[in-house]
Amino acid sequence: GARVANAAGDAEYRILGIADGAFVDTALHPEVGAEKLAGEFPLDSWFSVYDYGVGDEVILPHMVSVSRTGQSVYRATSTDDMTLSLPERAIVENEG
């Protein structure tokens, strides 16, 4: 499912592999020929390879950590917004 994108960022294709250049999946991109690729990926230009692209499913795990640091004091860290229910009068030290 890897993809290649040109330096200009205006061409992107799913590829089958890379060896002395990227091999475009012609079953998914039958309209792409050598002449079109030469124009979009000029000799000596750079390209990027991605493991994901438009239409791919990407899972980004979120982490939450809550630890008790004192009497009724808790430290909470998270990679995203969260709702935390604690005992009454608890104090939360938020790290982000």
C-alpha cells in the first residue's frame, strides 16, 4: 500500500516496490505511462514514499496515564483531550 509523490506534490501513485526508482501499480493507475511519469518525476528530481495516502485507514493510538502523587493529588497526561472522573476534592496536576 505504499505511495510515491513527486517533488512538486501534484502527482501521487500507489506503488508495487522500489528498485532504481518506484514501480507504479499499473492495475490501479492504467492511465500512467512512461511519458507522463517522466514529466511528473523529472530525472534527478526527488520523490517521497509514504505508507499511507488518501482513502487509506490509519489508526493513531492515544495514550492516557493517571497516577496518584499524593493525598488526593493525581497527575494526568494524555495525547488528546480527555474527561477524567476523580473523587471529590481531588487535585489534578495536568502535564498536557
